[in-house]
Amino acid sequence: MVWDRLRYQNCFLGCVLPTFSVSKSETRLMDLRQLRSFVAVAEELSFRRAAERLHLSQPPLSRQIQALEEELGVRLLDRDRRKQVVLTDAGHTFLADARLTLATADAAAGRAQEAARGVRGRLNIANIASLSAKVLPRLLSEFRRQSPDVEVSVVEMTRGEQLAALRDGRIHLGIYPDLGASLDRRFQSQPLFSCPMVVVLPADHDLAKDVTTEIDVKALVGMTLVTPSPEDSPGYFERLNQLCAFAHFTPATLFPVPGFENVLGMVAAGYGVTIMPEVVVGSPGPAWRTRRLCAPVPPMELKLVWLRASSSLVLQNFLSVVRGCTDYLPASSLPA
């Protein structure tokens, strides 16, 4: 008999069902146990040895082969004049496809088991623009060593975009500076590391001449403070107020500007100075300089955030890597 086509449905160990179309009007199904039994007999050319290999008695093995042949409508095995088991032409052809089906099923089962353990799958991470080069490579290098089969994707998002993406299931984990805005109970977070707050100054500013020492925030009295707009940085003004309360400092004038890059551009152009976490600013540009602010200005914490109800074992494995890899984070910035 000639089969019209061979197609595969979803495969699961013990119930993977390759589907052979025997005719245009009838579709027969067989399970993996029948295929394993046939392959064992075809390779051993002996029902006794195949039964021992499969840890079965011969009668149920014979019934499985008989049921398989009845479903296919062809004879797969025969006996020669010496009563030896031999493959028919149809059996030879079917053996190759049966082996392929079993290998595919075993591979699928293995991948599913690995995914269930969190060692295979995908991890989607979102961060802010200046964090990748400083933090993620060290963490991802160790995570890749422990989970080489997990595909990792990193995208840049603002804090608000990260929270929305977490709610929608588009990312597993967000990394962002904690600027004081509270999270609702759907989210869980943990500190990653802390970093100093810095003042960003125009390159030709008097206070920019010595960038090797810390500066008292009160040295900024009377200056215009350029800030990101509330829409771009939820919690920034709460953080700024907290900072000012700690330092007993009040800015002379606030100049909100949309976008962090625009804030730095306005500072470089001489419209004022800004106070930001050092990790957000990154390296000094050609037209601006940074100086760390000394106590009592508190440092800023960088946090990881994820959905509290997340069941992703890949995520949990990454968090375990983070908790066990303090040596991979910037040593001078680690929380005590």
C-alpha cells in the first residue's frame, strides 16, 4: 500500500501520535509504544530479544505489532523458511520513519523537561539605556554559563514602559533606578546595587574644574536645576525632594525638560545643572562633566522588578544567579 502523506501532530511521551493517512477518507492513529515495539523487533529480528529489551512478555508485544499492522493495513514483519523474523519491503520503509518519529518525540520530551526545569526557554529583560555596559554583561555571562540553552533578549525601556510590558507579559524582568515611586502589589522587586548621585555641570563651569573630588550639594545654591519631566521619570521629583530634605537644600529654579538626553543637552548648553544617578548619566560627554555629591545625599538604588505571580523558572534561575553573583557587579557600588 502507498500512503498519501505523513504528518506529525503534537508529540508527548507515551501518547505521541504520528498520523498516517491510509486513504483520503480514513486516518489511522498509532501511539509511541507501538512504534517502539516495532523498532525493537525490527532491530533485534527476534520477538524474544525485543521483549527482553522492552521488559515485556512476548504476547503483549505480539499484540502491539499486530495492532500496528492492522492500523496501517500492511504487513511489516514476516518469517522466512527458517522461521526467522524478517522485514517486508513496507517494514523497511516504515522503520526509517518510525525511528525518526521516536527521535523527534524523545527530543521534544527532553526539551519540554528542560523548559520545566528552567534551563531552556527564553528570558526577556528590559533596562534603561545606560545600564547594559555596566551591569548586564557580567550577570548574563554567568547566567549563560549556567543556562546555555536559554535565549536572552534585552531591550531598552523607561520605568513606565517596563511596568506596562511586565503586565502584558512581553518581558520577564525590568531593571531601573529606584526614584522613589512605589510599586503596586502585582510587582516584586529587589535591590541590584546602589550608585552615587552626581551633579552634571557644563564643561566650562567653575565647579567642573576638579571632577576627582565630591561636592557638597549646597554649592549648587542659586543655580537653575534642569530636571526630566514627570512624564519621563515618575518618582524623580519625589526622589529629588528626599535628597533635598536630607541635605537641607532647596534649588533656586526648576527647569523641566522632556527626555534624559535633552536634560544633558540643556546642561551642556549652559541652561543649568542637573542631579542624577551616576549610572543614568554614564561617562562624561565632551560638553559636560560630573561630580559626585557627598553625604548626606543618599545613593540611588538600581532595582530588579518582576511580576509577583510569575511562574517562569527561567526567571527564577536568573534571579538566583543575581543573588549569587555579587562579585560580578560593580564592587564600589554594591549595597552594604
